[in-house]
Amino acid sequence: MWRLVLLSVFALPFQILWSPVAAVEQNGPPSPARTSAAQPPPFTVVARQDNLLFYPCGRCHEFMPEHPLLVAATRPPPPHPESLNHGGDRLWCQTCHSLDDADHLRTLRGTPVPFDRAYLVCGQCHANRERDWLFGGHGKRVANWRGTRELYLCTNCHDPHDPTIKPRKPRKPPPLRADLGPVAATPKGPIMIWDERVSP
Amino acid sequence: MTGNREPRDAPCPRDGSRREFLKNLGVGGVATIAGTGVALAAPNLGGDALADAWSDFFQDHYQRMTPEELANALARIERRARRRFGVDIRCEDTPPLDGVVFGYALNISKCRGYRECVEGCVRENNPGRDSQVQYIRVLEIDRGTMNLEGSDHYYDPETVPRPGKFYLPVQCMQCDDPPCVKSCPVEATWKEPDGIVVIDYDWCIGCRYCMAACPYWARHFNWTDPWIPPAEINPVTNYLGNRPRAKGVTEKCHFCTQRTRKGRQPACQEACPTGARIFGNLLDPTSEIRYVLENKTVFRLKEELGTDPKFWYFTD
């Protein structure tokens, strides 16, 4: 029993930090768009924080002096990204990371944000996407269409250090109907088998 | 999860015309060994195979079967799969959910032509691997046009998306006024209360009128006896869904009735890595699909035909 009490005492500040309302307030006054629209349906996310290779980051960063010049001198070991390919030259590491508290992301105002709520960081600059994501128009819902709504985080699909999604090989094309070649598409429309037969 | 389908004993407008026809044929054919009175009793010769073939022959339309007849039909389907593929499958009859009408929306600006949805669909729905049946076609179309005739679904470049192209997956639109249903001479296909257009593969006579009637090339015909490598068979099946089919019947996307009627996402949604596919209950105002329909500029393919598809496309 005492364990339960202890647990809930510990969990309380955490719950406050994690509830969406608290988060919005921490991000400053809510924008009119957010208050006028309906609240997004409740959701959970597919956690990523524990799978991060370097987490907890404080292991090293607690002991490292924050000094921008050092970045140039000592190249951070992988999986520190080698370069930042996001937003032209307008962003740098500390737009999203805080070195005082490397275990959390930070908003532009300096509010700590857990890695599993990265959408609060992304949403500062990509507000439309975040809104779509919260309501289900961007990103992807896992497993079910009703019941607990579990979403993939932005970072599941976009590498925050290089968010453009790269081209890749498609799956194999459908099999051809026996005896028929693929229908070649031309600007006028496909070449049909009867075209081939009638034209000399 | 209670069904809201009409009661099984509700009289059907064209009750039994096909059945009567076949039954008379059958009776004529076997009159020497069986009288009319015992035509429906399966002879117990040659093990399950013969008895099943006999009972299949007299199997009624899905909507007219009694619960007992249906249970027997499901058991026969399971036995048939065992004989043909050597695999134990489970065939269920999952009823539609109350207060649910399914809809789908697809974000064209996110689809990148990977064909993951096609792959996911094939793995889920047990189409014959050699019979060229794939429920989803991903069309590659020139940007700035909507020229379906000039589209190509056999594209196979090194990487997608190709510059200057966009991708448009097309599958059964589950029309609210489905022309395929109207064209079926034996009522082997119909619209369920949850909006899904289904087929009773055992009732289908393979005339392919529905394929001609469908404006979306969504229906496919089994020209050959569909073969699936046993290791690739999905053993969780549904009568009006992904159960193994036979040669000479049509089939098509059914929004994965075996999954969606149990609250799961369809296989194509689950397979899509981009999040372009949004599925849900049109009657639930908090659903994702309703958010998309209310907040995005959506359109439907060949809307002017008035078939009222429940499959929307949009861009951000």
C-alpha cells in the first residue's frame, strides 16, 4: 500500500507535466486557433525515448561544459547527427536540445519537453501539421480505428535532423495478364492492344 | 458487437430463384440415386470431400442461411482449405457493427508510390498469387493532370516518387449506390449495413457483369484456380471477406471485414508507412475520417457518375 501512495505522490507532478492542457499553458498563451477549435480526441503515443541509443543523455552532458566552440573542436560521436539538414541554416542543435538538461528537448521559450512529446517542439514551427496530427489528418494511427488512440510520433517518420523523407525502391509491380504486355502510357492515353494491331 | 443485419428469416424479394433452378438441375442429374425428398441430405460416401461437394451444391444464399446452415458452411470452408492447402484456417461470420458506416480518405500529397498497401493487402486477403488479382492499383500519373487513361500502374523505377509524377491508389470505393450490385443477376453481391459492398463467393456465378458495371476497375475475376503458397495463407478469415476463393468468381476489396469489424485498421492502412491512408467511422464526429472530410478539400473519383463512393482523396 505505501508503495502505491509513494508512486502516486511521485507521479503527480509528472501527470501535470504530461497533460495536454498543462503543456499548452507552458508554451505560452494558447493561440486563438487552438481555443476556438474542438479539443483533439485523447491519444497515447508509441514511445521512442527508451529506444534512443544515447538516452539518458545526462550521463555525459551533465559533466560537459556548455561551450558552442567545442562543437567545432570535438566532433560529437554518433548517433549525434553529423550535420543538421533542417530548415536551411535557421536552426541549430540548441533550438531543440538544451545542454543544461540534455534529457529533455526544449521549446523556443526554454520549457523542457520529454522526447516522447516531441510534437510540442515541432508544432511551434509546424503548427498546421501538428494540428492535423492531433486530429488525425497527418501521421498515422496504430492498429485500431476505435478504442485507445495510439499515434506515431513525428520523429517516427521524420528524422528531426534531416526531416525530408527520402525516395526509395517501390515494391514489385503487379503481375502481367498472360499474353498482354504492360500498357504503355502516353500523353494521349495508353496504347491499347487494338492500336498495335491496326496501325501498320 | 451486435449485428444489425436483417433477421435471417426475413423473406427475400427474389427468394430462391437461383437456388430452385440449381436444385432442380441437381435433382434431375442425380435422380437415379436420390429422390427429391433426400436431395438435401448429404450422402455419407467417400469421406468429407464428397459430402462437402454435395452440401456446397445446395448451400443457400448467405442472407437466407439459418445459423445452423451457416455454421456448416463455415466448417466446410475450413475443411476445404485444409484439403487444398494443408492449412488449418478459421472462418468466421463477423457481423457489421451497430452505428458504424466505414469511410476511407487518402492523402495524395503523402502517397509516394511505394506499393506497401498492395503488399499488405495481398498478405492479408488470400488472393491467388498466380491469378493476377490485386485489389489495389497504384496509378502513376503526370503531375498537373488527372488523366486516368494515361496512368501507369506497372511503374518500376529505382526509386519513387519519380519527379513530375504523383501516385493515386485505386481500390473498391464501396459506393453507396453501387452499380455492381444492381448489375448482379443473382444478388450475389450487396451492400451491408456498415456500407461495405460484399460478395457471397459461393453464390457468384461468374458472369462478370459487375466487373463491366464498376467504373473503378475494382472487381477482379479468378480466371484460374487461385493458388496460395501454404506458408502465406492468412488463417484468420471471414465469410464475407478474405476466405479462400474458387475459380470462376469475382472478388474485390471489402475494407478487410475480418479486421475492421473487430475494430482494427484495414491491412492497407497498417502497411502504409506514410500515413496517407485514413480510415474510420463516418458516423462518429470525433473520428479522423470526419476531421479530414470537414477540414480538407476532398474529392472523389468520377463523382459525376453518381455512385456516391465512400472513398475520398485529398491533398494538404
